[in-house]
Amino acid sequence: MGCAPSIHVSQSGVIYCRDSDESNSPHQTTTISQGTAATLHGLFIKTDAAETIPSVITYQSRHSRNNSYRDRKENSGGHIRIEAETQTSHTSVKVSATEECVGPMRLTQEPIQVLLVFAKEDSQSDAFWWACDRAGFRCNIARTPESAVECFLDKHHEIIVIDGRHSRYFDYGNHSFLSLYRPPDQEEPSVLPLLCAGFSRRFVENSSVSACYNELIQIEHGEVRCQFKLRACNSIFTALEHCQEAVEITSEDHIIQYVNPAFERMMGYHKGELIGKELTELPKSDKNRADLLDTINTCIKKGKEWQGIYFARKKSGDSIQQHVKITPVIGQGGKIRHFVAIKKPHIDNNNQVKCHSLRHRDRRKDSVDARSLSSRGSDGTTIQKPVSEFAPFMSQLAIPVTLNDVPPSIAEMLNDEECWEFNILDLEAATHKRPLTYLGLKIFTSFGVCEFLNCSEATLRSWLQLIEASYHSSNSYHNSTHAADVLHATAYFLRKERVKSSLDQLDEVAALIAATVHDVDHPGRTNSFLCNAGSELAILYNDTAVLESHHAALAFQLTVRDSKSNIFKNIDRNQFRTLRQAIIDMVLATEMTRHFEHVSKFVNSINKPMASVNSDCEGQANIRNSPENRLLIKRMLIKCADVANPCRPLELCIEWAGRISEEYFAQTDEEKRQGLPVVMPVFDRNTCSVPKSQISFIDYFITDMFDAWDAFASLPGLMEHLSENYKYWKNLDEMKCKSLRPPPPS
């Protein structure tokens, strides 16, 4: 007796059950697969069942059951059966469907159907019949193998009981081991042949209804419910087989157990080449894969979900950048049993899949891009992952422990960071697109940030790595190199005498931190785009300073989640609140809708009053050092640092102009694809004149602001670069040239 996923009939007429289509019988002719249980309200019994077994009649009367019988004879297979249409009183068992939950799935299970295969009906068969009635199961009785097969094909029973006591009625041939019942005086046979044949239980002959009832209930709560849930799992695997995202399931030891067809298509492997292999043992796998598994383990071994973007090696040898989410599957007792990885190609802002040959790697794309706690794509979709695990993930990068460990070539570059002409793009190339961490270590150390915050250099390094990893390397402009460039400009301004004398150390630390995080997790799209697209960020921040609010909020979320990178963990609570407000205010000041308001307040509250007391140094100091005006100075400082590209040396100015133009081109392309309003129609890659766009930007935003900032901080070198760059763009425009550089001589 047991669950029967299939019934097989041999040529000799023997019925036996197996879990697979393979049979021990050399004469297998018919296979019946398990299917969905059909709904059946009639019961099939032999005509003489109630007459020959008096105990059944006694049991029936105890339930006050009134039965009306409608005879129907069937001559095939020697099986005569009667369909009973039963009217049940309130004391009888009500047959109804039940609900089962498999994870988040809610399933409806129809009443269990039982098939009794008995060549001769006796007290044992009737005991099972009444046990089924008592349990609320639906029962059928078959006399011959042929009628059993016919009935099973019609009903697809969950439980099949086969009588093995009377071999003369069933020709078992060499399959006598299929007997399920034995008289008590027989020798105990081995149960192994029965298990191999597909039976799950063996029942010792016992005509007690209670004993049969208990046996059936145990099977229902064991094998039947397991089979029911497994059938539900088949639907889940069907979904996995047809979903477009690549799915990989591994054991807790990272042995691959399953990959779906989307995974095979994306990676170029056949599942037979992957299943049973350890992740780090795959042929042509990424050499850093083992290290990545170790860092991921730091997160997922705690039962937390990990999410990030990294490169994977395809079978062809090409590398593809993937967005990966790995979720541990927790088993009984809280033990991790499996890991489920959902993978999809990472798509940049031009909707281009980042896949390229190993021979032609883009150095920025080859860097790790681990996005932040609630990273939003350009379409506003949300990406969630545990922030506390960024630092261990980034620990695989070759970042120095201290400044003393910086490679000599990079250290030599950093020696020039106090100069305005410092080339951040050279540092970008030398650090493999990770300039923010290196430059941040140098600048923060020179300003005594660790001493002020009472944090270690290791904590600062982890924080810088975490913040840099949260910038999108796929952005042509708003990436960690831009953040490093703004940090450099901020430090340069803080060293100017008048600025330095106007601010205290808390202001300086706030300015450096604000510059570092001011565009963290920027999606490469403007606020207007996010509002028009109805993104989650725009909804969250009510279409007001959407990105700037996100940058400031996320910076603190990232920082305080993990003590390894929490640079604020040791400072006084009141000092932290003051520092936090200063950082937030400066990041929000980079929002351009209030640009003219900030510039106007700075001029009217600081520059003009200072000019009126030109000879009074103390009067000027009083003006500069008031709390309100210090706030305006910090806002002006970060605003100028954020858009200082036109004031950089010409080659840097040209490069930055090309990068921002490409990012705006990508936004316009996407707006057209999605049918959104085109926010910046001049940035159509087919018609845009880059020189005109730069001239307009300088005229509209830069000139007045830097005139005011120069009047305060004294920046003659910057103003000279600005004048030369403006002339360069004017000359290109007069030549009707729309590109970044003049055409080559003919």
C-alpha cells in the first residue's frame, strides 16, 4: 500500500507500482502516469460486499447511513460493480476539498482517492472501504488488473492498496514480492523489494477499521501530501524553465544543482556541463570567481540576501556584466540548504548589454559596480540589497590599507592634488576607474578628517570603497570620477585663505563628505526625466529635489548600516546632528532649480556687504563668520565645485563636455523610446551642437556664479581657464562645427 505515481501491467496481468517509467518486468506493456485527481461522488463496491461481511453492516448502521443502489453490470474483466449514490446524514464524514500551502502558493486539494485491488473481497477489503469512508476519502474497488487499470485511468488515485495474500487470483509470475499483506504466521519477508517496486508501506493483515483508518491517515499526512506538494513544485519548475531571467540553484557548498534554459542561453553552457560542478571549478571561469564567492558568503551565510553587479565568464570566453541577486533558502532549524541566484545582463543607459571580448575590455566596465541599498534604474525600478555587505564585497579590490601602501605611480600623481590643474582622468586610468578612494584617502588625511571623526584610517578606507561602489560606472558622466573631481575642487577651494578663515573644521569635514557623496547612486537621468517617468524616487520625494534628496539620504543609510564603514560611530551625538545637517544642506544645494536664488543670496549677503567695508578687516570677518553666511559660503563652494568643468584646463574641459553630452544624448534617446516629454531637445545626438550647448551653459549658469565666487575666494587661474575655454567653444561654433574638436585639416 502506498502512493502510486504510476501503475504498470505486465503481459501476465500483474499490477505493480513504480516511481519511474522503468520497470523490473521484462514484459511491460502499459504505463499509466500520475495525473490530477478527478472529482467523483459515487462509490464502487462488489454486489455481495454488504451481504458477506456482517461487521460492515454494523458499522454502517452506526453512521445512520441510508443508501440507494443503482445496479450497473460490466462484463469486461469479470468485474461486476455497483455505483452507490449516497445520502449522508449530519453524523457522517463530509467530503470536501482542503487547502495546502507550499511556500507562497495556496493550493486546493480534492478529497483523497483510494483504489483497492482485491481479487476476493473479505473483511480486510471491507475494513479498508469503511476506513476510507471514515476518513472522507473516495474509494474504488477493482477485482482484476484490467479493471484496476481502467479505473485508475479514470480517477488517478493517490493511494493504491494491492492484496498480495491470494496469489491464485493474480498471476504474479516472478513478481511475488509485491504482496502487501501476509497472515501473521508467515515468516517476515524483506521489505526492500517492495520499496524498489515503488510501494511506500507494508501492511500486516488486520481487519480492524481503526487500524486501516490509521494506516490511511498516516499515508495521507506523509506520502500523499508530499506528492501533492511535489506536483505543485512541478508548476514552479515549469515557470523557471520558461522565465527570461537566468536562474541558478546551488547547494550550501556551492555545487550547482539546477540551471534553467535562460541561464544556458546567456552563458553558452549546456546544463549537463554545469550541474554537479562547483562554481569555482567551471571551465574558463572568471579567475576572481572564487574570491567573489568568499565575499558573497560573508553576507549570505548569515541568511541575508546579496545583490550586486559583476562580470561572469561565458563559455565562449567573452565576459558579460550581470546583475545578480542571491537568496539563501533556509531549511529546518534555520540551516541554509540552497542558494538561488537570479541573473540578468546588466544594461547600460543606451540599453546596450554589457558583454565584450576579453581582448577588448573597457577598464571602467571591468570594475566592480555594486549598487546601493535602494538603487534606481533610469526607469525608476528599485533594487534592494543589504547595505552592510558592501564593504566585504568590495574588499577584493586592490585598495591600499594606508597611504603608505599606495603604488608609487599613483602616489606620484597624488602629490599634485593641491594644484588646480591636477588631472583626474589620469588618476581614473591609473586606478582602474576607482579614483575616489585613492584621492579621498589623500585629501581626507590632509584635512585631518579621521582625527576629527575619531575613526581609523581603515574605517575611512572602507567607507570610501563603499561610496565609490555605489556610483554607477555605466554612467558616462555621473560616476565616481566626477565625484572625485568635485572632491578635488572642494579641497582646492577650502585651502583658499578667505574660505579657510570663514569656516571651522566641522564645516570643512562636512564639505568634503558632501562632495564625496553628492551624486551617489545617480542613475544617469535628470530629475525632470524621473518625474515624467513616474519613478519611485520621484514619488517618494514628491517631485522635489528628487535626486539630491536621494543622494543625501542614501549616503547616511550606507554609512550607518555597518560599523566597519561607519565613519560617524565615534563622534558625539550633538556633533553628529550638526554635521549631518551641514552635509544634507550642501548636497541639496547642488539642485539647479534654486541656482539663481543661491547665487543672489551669496552676492547680496556677502560680496556686497564686504565690498562696502573693504578696508575693515574685522567687519569683513564678522560678515563672513555669521552662521547664516557660513551656510551660504558652503552652498556656493559645493555648487562651484560641482560644475567647475568649464574652468578646468582645456583638455579636461573638452573631455567632461563630451561625457555630459553623451549622458544627455542617452536620456533623449530613452525619452523618445518611451514616449516621454523630451526635457532637453537640444541634446539630440543627430542634431546637437556641443559647442553651442557649452556656450549656453557658461553664459546662463557659470559666468555670474564664478565671478561672484572669484570675488570672494580670489581664483584668477580658474577665471583664465574659463575665458580660454569659452573662446574655444566660440571658435568651433563660428566654424559651424558641432563636435568637441575642430575637423582635421583637409
